[in-house]
Amino acid sequence: MVEVIQYYNVRFYLLLKDERERRWFSFLEERIMAGERMVMKDIYGWCASHGVRYWTRFCYRRDFPVTANLWNFYSYLRGKIDMGRAGREAADV
């Protein structure tokens, strides 16, 4: 089962394999719906700490100014680089 989290211009596609991962996702979803402030790094970290496979996609939003889309794309790329670096460092341990 695939669930989607939209964070500004970025969509997180979470691949939930079993009932346990669906339950974990429902807790995350409740936190988000309750208004808990999360940034992209928190979502990346949540997926990594729970062992949930995911992929991301940047989506240009016409309702945002060009400068906001550029900044969000830069943040998206930085997040991917940082999470890739964190994954390699964890593998080295």
C-alpha cells in the first residue's frame, strides 16, 4: 500500500508493507493532522527510523511564486543530499 504526504512542493510516497507499518503511519498522520510542525528532515527521519521505504518527487506549483518554487527545489535537493549522506554514514558504522 502506498500513502502520500505532501510537504509544500515535495510528495513523499511511503510504501507500507504490512499492518504494523500502516499503524505507524496512522500515528504519523494523526500528528500531522493535529498541527504538529514538521519539516522535510523530520519526515525523512521518521521513515528511516521506522524502516519504511519511501521515495520523493518535487512538483512545481503554479500557485507559488517562481522564487518560492526555486527555494523549495533547492531545499528538496539539499534534503536528498543530506539524507543520502546520513545513510552512508549509518552504513559505515
